[in-house]
Amino acid sequence: MEESRKQFEAWITEWWPQVKGNICRDGDSYSNHFMNYAWEGWQASRRAIAVNLGKPIYVKYNGDFIHAWPAYNVDIAIRAAGLRVKEK
């Protein structure tokens, strides 16, 4: 959640420059009502993201079979959802 909040604050200060240096948190919320509404919307948009990874394959790990997804398939699924994948 903290990474999402950092991204939100970076976005809001770019979109609304007057708030730069004036971000005041009130617990988990913001003291500015507009920022609070924007933050609620930001969180809701993140909760709505769901990526379908397809059927897993089974691999043996420490003597047990576990579900796994090939990295290539995961990359494609994430990009198909309109998200970007951070490069190393």
C-alpha cells in the first residue's frame, strides 16, 4: 500500500502542482477533501485490477508439486491487462 501511496502522491503533485509541499495526511486519509476523494478513487482503481494468468503448470518443488506459471505467460497476461511490467 505504501508504494501505491507514493505513486499517488507523485501523480497528484504533477497533476495539481499547487499541492506540492502541502500534502497533509490525517491518519490514512488526507486533510484536503479533494485529495481524499482522489485517493479513494486511486485505491478503488487498483483494487479493480485483476490479471488472468490462465492455467498453471505443475512443477516439483522440494518434493511437492506446486502450481506455477511460466514467466513469459505472466508477462503477456500483465501487458494484456493494460499494465506495464518493470524491466530489470
